[in-house]
Amino acid sequence: MIVLAVTWQAKPAKEKEAADILAKLTVEARREPGCVMFQVHRHREKPGLFFIYEQYKDDTALEAHRKTPHFLEFARKQLPAVADRLQGDLYDPLA
């Protein structure tokens, strides 16, 4: 199992567009055979701040995710137009 934790900050007045793109990405990512979990969270007090918690079966599944047409379209093309990626960290389980 591998976990990816990503934080995005919507550009001013682009919160809805960012949320819409992330919703589309969520639907598609959850269909991937190697995706165990893909959940987007919105900060309670900062509506333009998004946290994505992703789980994949292994590194191969994560790499496959990064090559999908929906990832390339939504995460690499559309989302950067309306939001900035602040952080992305990979985690391995302790047990």
C-alpha cells in the first residue's frame, strides 16, 4: 500500500472551478483498478484549500494513475489553471 497526500490552493475566485475539476478527477480515479481510495477534502474555514488523500495498491498502481488520460487532463492541465499545488507527500504504512 502507498499513500499520497496532496494539498491544492485555489486561485482567488476560482474555488468552484477547482472543486468541479477535483470532483471529476475523483470519479475517474476511483475507477482505476489499483486505486484503493481517492478522497478530496475541503478545509472548513478556507474554502479554497483542498486536501487529497489517495491510496494505491503499490508504486506500479500510482504510476499507472499518473499516466491516465483523466489525470493528465484534470491534474496536469485543468487544475493548475485554477489552483496551485502546495504539497505532495508519499507515505508507506508502518505495519
